[in-house]
Amino acid sequence: MISSSKWIGPAVLAGMCLLPLPLGIYPQHVLIVSLFYVMMAASWNLLAGYTGQVSFGHAAMAGIGAYTSGILAAKAGVNPWVGVAAGTLLAALLGLGLGALCLKMGGIYLSLTTLAFSQILHIIIVNEYEVTRGTMGLQVPGLTAEYSKLTYYYILLAATVLVLFILYRMIHSNLGLSFRAVQNDETAARAVGVRVLHLRVLAFTVASAMAGFAGGLYGHYLLLITPEIPSLDLQFYVLAMTVIGGMGSFVGPIVGAFAINILAEKIRDYGEYHVLVFGLIALVVARFAPEGLTGVWRSLGRRRTP
Amino acid sequence: MLAISVMNGLVMGVIYALAALGVSLVVGIMNVINFAHGELYILAGYFSFLFASVLGLPVAPAMALAVALVFLFGLLIERLLIRPTYGNDMYSLILTFILSIVLQNAFLLIFGPYPNKPPLWVRGASDIFGLFSYGNQRLAALLSGAVLIAAVFLLIQKTWFGRIVRATSQDRGMAEWNGVNTTRLNMLSFGLGCALAAAAGVILSPVFPVTPTAGVPIALTAFVVVVLGGMGSLWGCVVGGLLLGLVENLGAAFVSSGYKNVFGFIILILVLLIRPAGLFGRAKL
């Protein structure tokens, strides 16, 4: 397992670098959006899959990143890269605040508060029309002087690799071991000296920062930031990708994000049914295969080689 | 202005309390939050619109039928989605969230994005203490909401069923040892929680028409009320609901109407900071 996983990473990365070259503009766009979703789903998985916290404010954190960077760039002429860093930082701070506020009361409170947070952010964006341009959307400058899909693809690929690398190192460290311990048996973990609250707040802060980072880059790619980014629909997408791909598995959300985003583009040709379709699929998967597609794959492999 | 805002606050407060009672009942017994609560409210609004406006049923049977159907739907949700997740609170959060998105998009597909409105029960307006005139429909909503809340309290405080509910929410294991079939009670109370959302929906939809996503702010407010009042506390729901209704409407009148729902969020943050267990809550569930 160790020797094969050593080669899988670089091989996939090399493949990902070559993948967009023969493709047209539209498939390249689909890939870029998929990379954004990989970052979102993988960081949400750190919460739901590894530390047992269900946040409904992950899309809102992406919105924080996108709007912070976008407003700084469009209104104050700040360099977009500095803006993305600022957005990441603000998302991390908000994550720290929200996490510290509700995690000591237990998981349900985090879910409620993050849901309320995302709704409030939506209201503020729509109401503060002068600053955010409301539902019309805020036009923002790009990350590079010349706009090229290929450049953006490599920027988002690098960002995705960075996010996945950090997540991988976190999960495969003592910290990750503590995460697992907390999720398996909170009382037992506490008894052997794991600081459960600190751990949860830390995970929530890191995941929020990653969402802010992903959102900031995504906003500068789209060049138009709308309340679609911090919406419940996007939140649902991220959740469905993780659940269908496989919660608590490192590869699950990556597979889920690509599979669902590409499928969604296909379904969109037939009309606006994709959210409903993925909702029903996610419902069935969460109910009957809680470990998602990668879980099904793994159990199939186990059955074949006893 | 002040008097009208207080009156609006009372009407909304009673409806919030009713919606929050449904959430609180389910939290108290099952430790499950139903994130599709608002969509069930909307579903009842659509049902009562369908039966009364499209099929031409009289208003009262249309409403009763709508609530009954949502109750059955609630039983079905519990049986198919919630029951397999017992002992894993996280999955019930995820499943009901997905369900809420599915229902929103199903509504959009079936009814379109336009507001739909069941017929009014009563027309005209009444003079309130010579201060202002107020729509009769809103007064009827206030009255029927208050009657329903009283009925829920009677059910929980005075009946055998209520005794079982209170016993189970206090100590689940002990209730089981005394012969309570907690599995069936879960199913029944989940259905009842959904029916309370539906009751709020049929009462308020003639005043505020239903759209596919109109349930989100209602559910959020109900959740804030439950946190404010204390999870699992019924009195907390009534006090919290009225308080939130008043704060929102006074805030909308005197501060900013666009930020109506933000006041609830500020209250939520304050409660979590100062008294996380809520006004009437137990320290730990």
C-alpha cells in the first residue's frame, strides 16, 4: 500500500498537468470549476469526515473569501493575490470565532449557527447593494494581466495540491490520530488526554481558511462575484460531493467533486434538474452507503480478495 | 407605528412559537434537528393551496387534510431516513439537510418560483382599541395559533401520551425499562413535530404566500427560538417565539426592514455567548 501510494500521487499530478492541453475552452472551464469543488469538498471532509462536525457555512466561508478579495480589488485597487490572502485570513478568523462560540455546546449548535451565518451573509450581501452590487454581482479583476483558461487551470491546480497536501499531512499525523479518536469515542479520547474542544476549533478554523482561499481564487477566475457563491445550493453541492464520494476518506471528496461537477454539466443540457437529481442520489447514498462510492469500492475489493 | 409593530410581532411570534414547538419536541425526545422543518411548513402551504384554490375544497377541511398529509409524510421520513441513523446524530443532520434541498427543488419544479396563496378565511379588517385597523385574517392567525399552542401544552402536560413524552425526554433508558416503546414514540413525535410545522404553514400561508425557498427563514427562526428558549423546553419556545417576533418586527420598523432576519442571528450569538443553555434550558441535554 505504501509503495503504491508513493507513485500514485506524482502520476496523478502529472496526468492532471497534461489533461487540459488537448481540451477546448469549455472542458477546461469545467475542470477549473471541479478543482474549486475539490478544495471545498476536501476541506469540508476534514470537518464532517474526520472530526464529526457538520458545518452548513462552508459555502459562506468561500463567499467571505471571494467578497473580501473582490471588494478590496474592485474598490481599493488592492492586488488580487493580497486580497486572496486577506480573504483567507478573514475566513479563518470567522471560523475561529464561530467554532469557539458554539463547539463547546455540541455539534447541533455548530450546524444551526453555521446555517444561520450563511443566511445572514446572504442577506447582508443582497442589502449592501452599494458595496457588493447585490444579486447583480460584483465585477472584479483577474489574477493575471492576461486572461487565459490554461493559466487559471494551473493556478487552481497548484492551490488544490497545496490544500490537499496540508490536509494529507494533518490527517496522517498525530493530529489526525486525535481527530479519529475524537470521532470514534469522544469520552475515551478525552480520558487519554486529547483536548477535544481545541481540536474541533482548530479543524474548523483550518477548514474555513481553506474555503476562504478557494472562494477567493474562484471569484477572481469568474471575474463576477454573485451571491451564488455563499448560497445553500453551493453548500449542498459540496456536501453531496463529499457524501457521494465518501466521507472520512481522503480520496472520496476528490472523486466526488470531479464526478458530480462533470455529471452536472451533462444533466444541465436537459434542464435545471441537476440539484434535484443529485439531492436524490445523495439521499440514497447517505442512507444506504454511508461510506460513499469509495466505501462501496473498498468493500467490493475486500469481497474479491478475502 | 409602535402599536402595529407590536401587533405584527405578536402574530409572527405565535407562529414562530408553533414552528419551534415542533422542533423542540423532536430535539427533546430524539436529539435530532430536522433541517427540513421549513420545507414541511411550505409543503403544507402548497397542499392547502392545492386543495382549497385548485380543487375547490372548503378552507377548513383543506387545511386539516394538508396537516394530516404532512403528518403522514413525517412518519415516512422518520421510518425511512431517521430511524437507521439512531446513535449517529451527524447523519440525521446531513440527511435532513439534503431532504430540505430536494424538497425545495421539487417545489420549484412543480409549482414554479411564483408565490402561491391559499384563500383567506375571513375578509376585512377590525379596529383595535381605536388605535389602528388590523386585517381579520391576521387576527384569525393569531387566535388559531394561540389555541393550537394551548392544545399542545394540554397534550404534553395532561395526557398519558404527554407523560410518556416527558418521561422519555428526561431519561430515555428509564422510560424504556418502564415499558415505553421508544421506537414508536420517536416515529410519532417526529410526525407530530412535522404536523406542527404544517399547522404553522397553513395558518400563515394566506397572509404570507409560499415560495419554494420561503421555508428557510422560517426554519432558521424556529431554530433560533429553540436555542433561545433552551433545547427541549416547551415554555422556552413560547417565550422565545414571542420575544423574537417582537424584536424582529420592532427592529424592522425602527432600524431597517432589510435586516429583519439579522436580529434573530444577533440574539442567537448573544445567547451562545451569555447563556448557551437558553432561557429555560437544562445545562446538558
